[in-house]
Amino acid sequence: MDAFIRGVTFLSRLSGVVAALMIAAAVLVICDMVVERYILNWTTIWQIDAVTYCIVSATFVGSAYVLMTKGHVNVEILPLHISARARFWLALFTVLLALGFCVTLWWLCTVFFWQSWTEGWRSNTVWRARLWIPYSAMPIGLGILVLQYVADLVCLLTGRAPPFGIRPDEDADEFIKEQAKEVLGDIP
């Protein structure tokens, strides 16, 4: 199990790096578009599509990294004020629900990607980009996200990670202070 968790952690970190590179590429393409359009007075054909595809792809590909680092919005009001046993069952329920949703979305996006590949879909812009290329980010990103949810589920079930990151013996006020210190640092 540890090898599986390490492998998924590596994939999630790699997906975070790839997502960051896609955002950097989008920024560079926007700079190119500004130079071509406003300085050289050329028409821009591919830049808007490329930026859109990069940003959307970064969202899908980077989602596993965000889950791994707990970078998503998370409200711990209920988990903080229930017993450790109830917290475990709530965490199990939410992980299974999210996993089910992501598996369903992965399946639908994979079918969509496959259809774009086999039918040779192209964008309806002047660039006429092959749509299977940007659409591939959906099943790839969601596939890694599903693996990250499975790793989180394994960590929850085996006790490698406490539910919602809250230790059973941890006081609600103590947890809130730790979270605030992590976010704000050593502000007096």
C-alpha cells in the first residue's frame, strides 16, 4: 500500500508541475498575442484558443495536486464539533461520494475524448485545432484525481491520515489556532 500511495503522490505532484507549466505557457502566449496584435499589427489566429485550452487543461490536470495538498476550500465546522467516530464516518462518506462523482465524470470525459479522437473533431475557429489534444486533459487529470481519492481513502481506512486532518485527541480551538498559524504565520 505504501508503494501505491507514494506512486499516486508522485503522479499528483507531477500533475501540479504540468499544470503550472500550462499556466506559464498561457501567459507566454498572451504576451506573444499582445506583441503580434498591438506592436506588429498582425492578426492573431491561434493564441486565444491556445490560452483557453491551456487554462482549462491546467484546471483538470492540476486537480489531483490540489486535493493532495488540501488546497481546496474546506469547511471544518461540523467535523470539529462531532466525535472522532462520527468524524471518521463523515470523512468516509464524503470521500466515497467525491470518488463516485469523479469516477462518473472521468468515464463521461473519456467517452467525450474518445469521440473527439475517432470522429476527428476540430475547433470551429480559423486555427482548426484537433480537439482530442486539449480534450485529453480531462480524462488524464480526472484519472489522476480518482487515484488521489483512492489513496486518500486508503489512508483514511488504514489510519495513515486522520479524518479531515483532525487528530482524535485534538481540541477544536487547538486545531483552529494551528490552521490560523499555518495561514498567517507568526503574526503577533
